Amino acid sequence: MRVIKPFDPWQGKWCSCPAKYTLNPYTGCAHRCLYCYTTSFIPRPFEVREKPGILKKVEKDLGEIDSSRYLSLSNSSDPYPPEEEKRGLTRAILNLCREKDLPVLILTKSTLVTRDIDILKTMKAAVSITVTTFNSSIASVLEEGTPSPQKRAQALIELHEAGIPTILRIDPLIAGINDKPEEWKEILSLLSPYVNQVVVSTFKPRPDSWKRITTTFPSLQKTKDWYTKKIGNSIYLEDNRRVKLLEEARATIHSFSLPFSSCREGLANWNDLPCDGSDLLEINR
């Protein structure tokens, strides 16, 4: 196929997602998150550009896909960069998927997704939005190009009130930045009535993201020796710290009577639902 691809390009042993497709309408991302992993393999990662002829390619691919799967938008970029407001590629793709009755799972940090509520509520769709911290001063540096955490929270509320299933991602959990239950409780106290699932994962630095984040937050240098487990091109927290952090996150999320899932942590048996929120699409698999 041309632009729609089977998910999990690394064939990661810890990925527990069901079989699905992925599509990135744009190459590059304007969010400029310090922790971004795509900067290790995408040229000019923070420069957004449109894929040439993407809509025609999507139409052709939709005629060839396995209809028992669903489509994830997007895993290596955001489907709602600032350019989308004028270009409308993601909106056009949603319309094409609706015509094919293909379920769509959206992953974004953008509030522009609420523009497409009119389409999303007429198709099989769910929306996942990341809120890493409610501390705006940290978020404005950690995720420089994103809407404020409060605006993202409001987008989740609007989507939920429109009847669209929603997933909150508190992701990544970064030791020394947003690793305290009190911080998660602040987010969940506001959003627990408006989300169907919460997904977390720990920071898994690569050399370039580690350099960016420790340059901006020098205090994190003291945590360097905590990252000892290499899987693929990423370095994981040592198991004891990582598992304890995820145990605390799970207990906190369960205290709000919400389903917990973790992403690429090797703990699929802990997940109450598939880690990407795809159960909310009501697909028969």
C-alpha cells in the first residue's frame, strides 16, 4: 500500500496493540515536544509538510485494506498541525473513512480535533488526547508547540459531551517532572467524568531526546543512571523504578473508577482494556 501501513514498524515485543493500520497525513510535527522519539528517524522532525498526493493515495489504499482492522491517526506525527486548519487533509481522510465504514482512532495534542466533531459523531471513532501535566509553566517548555493543558482538557470535555469516546493519555511519565500521584490526581479530578480510559507510559529516551530534555531541565541529569534497560533504540527505566511508577499510576487511575492501560511496558496483563483505546470503537475482532 502507499500511505496506509500496518502498525508497529519496529515489531516491538512489548507492543500489545491489536492488529491495525496507521496513517500520518503530515510528515513532521509542530508540537516540538522535548521527549519526542520520532526525531531519531524523521528528517526535519519539527517541520510540518504535506505528503504529495495523499488523498488520492488514501482512496486507493482504502480499497485494499483488511476491513476487520481499524485506522490509527497518527502515530509518528499529529493529524491536527496548524496547517490542517487551512489544508483540511485530516478532515477529508475522515470523510473517506466514514464512506468506507472504517473505524478511526485519533491520537492528538491539538484542540483542532473539535472542529471535526460533526464527522466523528457519525462514524466509528474515538479520540485520544495527551495531557502530560497541568503545570502550564512546565508544559509550555516540555511541549512548546502545543495548546495549553487546560485547553486540551476542554477539548476532551467537548468531545465527550458530543458522544465521542475519549481516551486520556498521561504520557510520558518522566521521573523528576510528572511522576507524582498528586499531579495525576489533579488531572483526573477534572477529567475523570469525561474520559472512558486512561493510558500511561514511561519516558523511553533516545540519545537526541535525552540531550534535549536534560539541556532544558538540567536537574534530570541526576536520573541518568536510572535508565538501564535498552530495548530497540530506546532506554527504559530500571525495572524496579518503572514498575513501581506504573503501579502508583494504576492505583491512582483505579481510584477514579477508570480503566487503566500502559503502552509498550511489557505489562499487558495489567491492562483493563487494549492500550490504544480501540475497544471504544466497538469493533468485532
